[in-house]
Amino acid sequence: MSQFYKLRALSLVFWFVFLTTKVYAQSPEPKGKFLQSLEGIESQIYALPQSSLAQIESLEEDSLLQNQPKDLLIRYWLAKSTVLELLGRDKESLAVVDKGLSLTPEQSQEHLLFKLIQIRAMMGNRDIDTALSSLDALLETSREKGDKK
């Protein structure tokens, strides 16, 4: 009787390994490469912004942005806007922030991060009045959402 259970367990393990391998083999390579590159960029944004920007631009050149899931694109635009803002390229950062904001739900953490990067870029662009106005609007929205809870 125990021999029967051993064979049954062995066949289940075989099918699990077979199906798992098949699923991994079917996953598209560009997504894996894109995710791997994005994680590398995110890990060094603040330490090496110039290098991060070069890696971001190479992702664009390789056309890896096409057909990526929305959450990876949001992370990509967040990384790119952060790097551009750190390098003092505020106008470019603002353009990238707009792309990211169009993908994020309004009450998400990523939306808030994009808004804060936008405000910093506005300040770096010497657009202080607009930055303060945006910050006031962000604080007001935060208060309204906090009062409802």
C-alpha cells in the first residue's frame, strides 16, 4: 500500500515540475529583462543618478517599454522622473511626471509620489507660485480624505 502512495506522490511531483517549467518557459523574455533592469535602476537612483539615466535611456532604445504591464510602466516613469529631477533637468522631469500621472489612480501612493516630484521640479524650475499652489491643493485633498475616515 505504501508503494502505491509513493508512486502517486512521485507522479504529482513530476506533473508539478512539468507544468511549472512550462509556465516559466512561456513567460515573455522582454518583461523579465525589463523588470530586472528596472530593479537595478531603482536600487541606484540616488547614488548614481547619471548612470541610472543612461540605463533608463537604453531601455527606451531597446523598445522594452512596449507591451509592459501598467504597474511596471508606473515604476519606470517614477524612476525616470526622479532621476531627471535629481540631475536638475526639471522641464524634462515635469513632462515625465505627466506621463506617470496619467497612469496612476488619484489616491494611490504612486500618484502622491509623482505629485511631490512635480512640486520639486516646479521649484527647481523657479515656478514657486505654481509649486506652492500644487502643494496647497495636495494638502487640502489630504485633509478631505482624512476627515472622511
